[in-house]
Amino acid sequence: MKLLHHKAVEFHRIRTLKRHKKALKLKAKGVRASSLASAVVVCPEYIDLVDEKRRRCFTLFLKKLRLSVLLNNRTVINFTPLNKIESQAGLLLWAEICRLKDIFHNKRITAIAPRTPKIQQVFSQIGISKMFSLKVVEPRDHDVIYWRASTSSEVDGELYSKQLISPIEDKLPENLQGEMWRAVQEAMANIPEHAYIDKRRDGINATFEKKRWWMFSHIKNDHLMIHIADLGVGIPATISRRAHDNLKPHLSPIKRWLNMKPRKDSDVLYAVMKKTAQGYPERGETTLSRTGEPYRGRGLYDIMSLITHVDASSVAIMSNKGFWMKNSGQSGSYAQEYRDSIYGTLISWRVPLCQRRQSEIII
């Protein structure tokens, strides 16, 4: 091992003493020494929410990002390794960054631009490049041109129409536009009312939250994909305790046989959506709403109604650790429990661009 020169050793000793004295002074004033520091958080190569391993890497990255912004005065997000981004994960990334900038507006969050040209196009198209004052490039790839992003805290039909639907209006059949708006409108209305009833359990303990939703739309394989997300408490936390007992008959057969209660997030989603598929609750029936009031708790019915009217469509919901998905024309659905939570809810619709309504199909 190469020995340091005695002058270099003395230099390092003096610098350590100075740092220690500075930390003691800050501690006496009640200020964390780390609050004056800066940190770099490196983005994973592939961000995704469906694959278990990639989801774990992505959620761990978000956890490190939140912790860094909380403890440091300046945080640098290094997007250099990022090579591929799935739309659902991209929406969550954008929402997390917006939320951190809203809460910690007095702290500095910067970014190092990605190297991959397609990721640069995506960042420019959805506004992340502008958010960090990165170079904005003109989208060229066909699978990036139709990416659209918007955010608000209200039911904004004009925003939905102008930013999300207008660029692809010629590709979307007119008879599907009403069904899409009904489902998306219900999600927009439910998020400010139900998603932010309590603090988000992500370690930040923020006292001020804007009741916002974030939305993506894009075209993939001749299908329109729309995702809407919130960073609230999640659907399982908004279901009333009385409704939890009524969900037991809607669990999977093995769990009904074992007389189990819906403990996992995926169990709650599976049971809630199975009950939802039966139609609107009758008068006097216990609703899924946490308020317990009649004629409430019907939001999920409208969100799910799209796949009952549109052939070859699907709807998927991620909420905290749970995942649920159902395709049109199928009686069953799929549910999965992940190891890591997204601390919020993300609803996705997949609609064919060249299909007719199920009621118009001649068998």
C-alpha cells in the first residue's frame, strides 16, 4: 500500500477536525450537517412496475430519491444509465418528481440527462426535460410521438380533450370517446376526494399535499393506452371496514374455503373488483365507500364500465402492493401481490383503435 506523504496526512487530519467542529456547531444550532450536503441518486437501467425484479429496483430508486431530497439541500438524479422506460413506471416517476418539487420547493433537485436518444425524446415529450432545464429534443420515433402527459387536481375535460385526445382524435373511433371520457372522468373525480384522506406512508410525513392526479396517454400496437395515477393512500385504505366483511364471499375459492379475510392489497383489489363486476349496488346494500352513505362507492363501476362496452379492451389497477387486471369478454380476472409498494394507485385502460363496440358486433 502506498504511504501518504506526512504533509498529506497532516492536511487530511486538519480537514477532518474542521469538519467535525463545523458539525458540532450545526448540531448546537439544531441544524443537521447533512442538510448542507448534496447527493447523487442513480436511476436504474430499466424502470418497470410489472416485472418483479425491475419493480424492486425502481421502487428502491424512488425510496433513495425521497430520502436524499429529505436529508440533503441538493439532490442530483443521474439518468445516464436509463435505457428503457415503461409507460406506467414513467408516469410514476414523473408524479414522484412533481410531488417532491411541490413539497421541498426550497431545495434544489437537478438531473443529468439520459444518453439513450429514445429516452431523451420521451423526457422531452412528457416535460421532464423542461422540468430540469435539460436539452429538449424533437420526438422522431413513432412510438414516442403520441406520448402525452397532463396533471391537475380537478375534473378537467378541456385538458383531457386538448392534450390527450386531440392529437389522436382521427385514430380513435368516435363511439369510443364517450366511454373513455366516462371512465377517466370518474377517476379524476375520485382521486381528490378519496386518495388523500391521510398522509402517504413513504417516510416523508408531508403535512401539505396537493390533491393531484397525473395522466399519460400513448399508442402502442394499434391500441390507445391511458394511465392515471395518484400518490395517495391506495384503494385498500379507502374501503370501509364494514365493506371488508362483505368482501369475503368475493375472494378466490381457496381463500373462501379457508375462511380468510382480505388482508393483502391484491386480495382487496380482487374482491372489490369482483363485487364491482356484479353491477351497481342495490338500494340499502352496503357500499364500498368509506363514508358508508347510500349511492356512494360507485366510482369503480364507472371506471370498469369501459371493458363491458368495448371489445378487445382491458383495465388494470395497481394500488400499493396489489395488482389486478381484467380483459373484456372474460369472466375471470388476474390478481398479484408484489413485494414493494408504489404508495398510491395507478389505473390503466387499453383500448383498440380500430374496433367497434361489443353491442355493434354481429356474431
